Amino acid sequence: MIPSETYYKEIFERAIEGIFCTYPDGSYFLVNPALARIYGYESPEELKQTLTNIAHQLYVDPQRRDVFVALMQKQGYVAGFESQVYRKDGTTIWIAEDAHCVCDIDGTLLFYQGFVRDITAQKEADIAIRHTEELQRNLLSAVPDTMLHVRRDGTILKCKPGIDSDEQIYGTPLNGQNFFQVLPAESAPIAEQTIASVIETGELRVFEYQRSDDTEMVDYEVRVIANHHDTVLALIRDVTQNKRRDRLKNEFVSIVSHELRTPLTSIRGSLGLIVGGVAGQLPPRVQQMIEIAYNNSERLVNLVNDILDIEKIESGQMIFHLKKQPLLPLLEQALEANKAYAEQYQVQFVLGENPPNVQVHADGNRILQVLTNLLSNAAKFSPKGDVVQITVSRHHDMVRVAISDNGPGIPEAFRPRIFQRFAQADSSDTRQKGGTGLGLSIARAIIEKHGGSISFETETGVGTTFFFELACVPERDVVSESDDHHPRVLICEDTPDLARMLSIVLNRGGFSTDIAYNTEQARQLLAHHHYVAMTLDIIMPGQDGISFIRELRSKQETKYLPIVVVSALADQNRKEWNGGALEVAEWLDKPIDQAKLIEAVHRAAKRQLTGDSRPRILHVEDDPDVFQVVSSILNPIADTFLATNMNEAREQLNETNFDLIILDLSLPDGSGLELLSSIRHQSRSRIPVLIFQLAK
């Protein structure tokens, strides 16, 4: 049995926390080794001999001792009493004290007894957290956007107002409101679909909406980011000025395109004729000046064209006519077209032996533009008499085209920005080679629009290889004949891989395809080509699919264009939007069932394929005379089909797409009202129904 005195002494000596006893005057008379270690002393004896005035020798703020004593006098104890104190070496730490008064039987205070914990790490962590929170608050307050924390059902859990207050924009504070209800009615479904998509996929989504501020329409952009627990963060920004700047930029591009390029073309053409000798032999000095003027006009035209290309790519106005085609003829065409240019630099282009005969899904003219840029760069920077090697290699389902020169290589400092606009290395030799500094930027944009990639390998003093990679068309999907005679379908899909997959599937189904990666590209393609149908994703960059359908239905040229919606939210949108003026032929959910896709497009395009663009009306009427009268009235504008009972009506609905149904309620095999539910379930788009009954 261990004597109690020995037992308690063992605890005192081995305790992790500091233990102390101090007289009211502020001197220690008992401390344990742990307290000495906390304060940085070699032993308890050294601590007691050194610290004779706790208030001024220990506490960084001497008044903490006064607070300690006051609390003791008031309540007889302290708990978690935090202070900053000095260690022996002068450094400071944070401690927490738990202590109580020890008194005699008369209640006279004898001394203070307690424990000390080093809480420096905890305190520093708390301070760091506070600083981080303060920084976040400052950052959030500096952000001009309105920031919302929103649940899937639209409930706004928290709102950080932007530059304008909630009341100024929405007429009410947003906290606790439903986001879908404070938006304009036409934008609420898009917001609901976008939030659901972000929660399901975790991907950033953006949509836009407009709201009137009583003086003008204000444009807002909403960036939706996945959060946790079925919630998202929505950042709302006023982009009215950005839209206005974009319009001004587009106007400028238009001015450059027409007002500047037209006279430049005339100047270059005239100078070219003079250089070619149309004006006869010129004096040598005049000939030299004319050639200088001609060369610089050529450079200026190229600069204008490059600027226009960059602006078209960035604004989504550059049209890409993607189709299956062999890659090798494009290479051979590019080599032949740039042969004379290479000869100016005494350089030869050589295509590697036995290049693989692969096909790609590409816009031939744009790929030629990329090849021309890479070949001209290689020729410019190659030594005289050198050879530029062009190699083609296949890696699984990708084909790589590489163009290698033996030039000086790319300076290391310039490599990170080589694909930036107007980027040129700073050496005088590079500047003398000419160029706009836009070619590689355009090349990268074109290749990326094809779903490919472009990069380079270089070594100073040895040479450079630029290469790009494109997806190969699987051999089973390659057809030898041209697909120009096939009916053409427009694919509007912002994901390149999925767009290519849809194209491959529809090619198998006998269709030729074009791809638009946004609604602006789709708009341009629709203006220049005839399509028997279009596939469309609902969530698209810049403009959502629903508003784009409305736009198409408002134009005579596309009013009757069959549209097949291909979307991860197809089922949800079908229930909400399958009606009114949208007239969607089919709603298909992702992932795509290939057979259903082909069947849906064939069915949707049936009228276009037969050349019948007149509206079709199904008249459900058991009286042939009534049908004859109605048919005669409608004949100038539409084709009318008769169904004398509900069974005939159901059969015709299964076989034909109709634009309108005229329905008699009194039919031989039942009430026409029973047919309404069949129409709703059997037809793939909500068909308007006109109830027609002769007055008795």
C-alpha cells in the first residue's frame, strides 16, 4: 500500500499540467516540474527564485493579475482564465489557468492553488481562423456580385448583397425568399433546371436573364456552383455594360470587315497588278517602293483577317462545317499550297513515309488554315537549304500531325505565352521574320473547337516540333462515298465528345451532320443551310435551349423545323414545356439510346424528307359532309386528314405528326374527351386541339 503522501507527490511530480501555489502578494511557494517546463525554466526552484512578482514578471499585461485577484475575491475561483505570459527566454505564450482560493477555518485567505495549460497552439489557430474569416468577409464585401446560398427547391438560405441592395433589384430582401419566384417568370424554369443539373453533375453552369429597372432592360449573368447537402452557390452579376461592350465590339469588327478590308483589298490588288507588270517596266527605284508597299499591304490584310478570325472565334460566330474526310489529302493540299512560300526561304517540305490513311471529323478549310500557319512558321525559322519534316502517326483513337524544323528553338521565357494573342519572341531576328502574332492563337482555338489539342516540343539551338491531335473516325463508321446527298441534320451540343458521338450515330442512320457548339453557331448554320431536323441540348452556353426554340418558332424560316431535344433534363422539361409554341418533336434523355435517336430523327424529319412543308390537320369527325366543308375552307393553307372514330384517330396519331387536331366530342365509339388523354400520351409533342361541334 503506497502512503497517500507519496502517492500525491508522485502525481504532483509527473502531472502534464502545471500546478502552482502562490501567496496573495504574487510570489510562488510551490510549483511542479511541468509548470517550470511550460515557462521555460530548468527546475521548479529556479522558477520560484526568479518569479517573485507575478504581475510584472510573468504577465505581458500586468493588469491580468489584478483581474485574477478580483475574480478570486468575488467568486473564490477562476476557470479557463486566459492570459499571455513571458517565458524565461522572453518569448510569449498563451496559458489558461484554473485556480481557487485556499482559506483557513476563519475564512482568511492563505494562498491560491491551481493548474496551468499551455494553449498557444489553440490560440494561434483561433487567431488564424478569425483572420481567415475576416479576410473572407472583406473579400466578399469587395465582390460586386450578389451571392446566394440556395437549396434545390429554390429556398435562399443566405444572401450577400452586391453593389445594389436586394430591395433595389428585387423589391424585397432575399433571405428566406424562393429564388425561382423572385426571378422573371420566363427565367424561373431555366434557373430550376440549371440548379438541378449542377447538384447532379457538380459542374459549373451559367445562365442569363433580363429584368427591367423601369428605365431599361438590365442583363444579369448567374454562375451556379455546387456546394453541399443539395445546395448551390449562385453568383449574380450585372452584365449590361459587358453586353453593351460586346455589341460595340461586334460593330467595330463589322466596320473593320467592310469599311477597312474592302479598300485594303483594292489597294493590294492594284499594287499586285503593278508589281506583275501591268503598267509596264518601272524605274528600279519606283519598282522597289511599289514592292515595299505591296508587301506591307499584304501584311496589313493578313493582320485584319487574323483579328477578324480571333473575334469570330471568341464570339462564337466562326462557323465550322464538320464532316468525315480523309486527313491525308488535306496535308497534301497544304504542302502544295505552301510550297512556293517555302522556296522563298530555300526550305523544302517533306512528308514522312507511309502516313496512316485515317479519317477525321473536321472542317477542311479550318484545318488547312492551321497547317498553313504551322508550315509557314517552320519555313521562316529554318536554316537555308533545310528540310521541314511532316509526320502523321496514330495513337489509339487519335491521330497526331507533327511539323518539325531545325531552327533556333523557342526561347524558354517565351514558351508559356506562345499561344497568346499578339505573342512574339523579343529577339530582333524573330521580329524580322514578320507575322501578326495571332496565328498560333487562332490555330489553338480552331483545334480546340474540333475537340483536339495542340502543343509543341522545342530545344534551344536544335529545333521545334509543333503538333496537333484530332480524334479519328472509327473505321466501321467510315463510308467511301460523299454524304452530301444525305439529308442534313444540325446537332446543337456544347460538349465536343458528345457532339461527335451524336454525329457518328446519325451518320449511321443515313444523315449528314453539322455541329454547332452554341446557339450563335446554330443560328449562322441555319441561315446558310437547309436541315431536315435539329437536335438540341437544353443547357447551352450563352443562351438556353428553351429560349432558342422560342426564337426559332418566331421566325418563318424555322417555324416548322423539327427539333429533337437531347438533354439530361429531357424528362423534366417534357413535363413542363411540352406544349405551347415550342412544338418539340421528341424529348430524349441522356445517356442516349442510339436506336431511339435515329428513330426519333427519322420520324421528326419525315415531312421534310417528303418535301411536304404544309401543316397537317387531323379532323376527328363522324359526319363526312362536315369534314368536306372544313377541308374546303382549310385547303389553301393546310392538308386535312379525316378520322371518323377514336380508333382511326389513334392509328393516324401513331403514324403521322400533326400540327392541329379538330375534335368532335360526339363520336360513334365514345366521347371525344376520352381521346384527349390518348393524344397527350401518344403524341410526341403537345398538339393543339380545337373542340369543334355543330350547334343544335
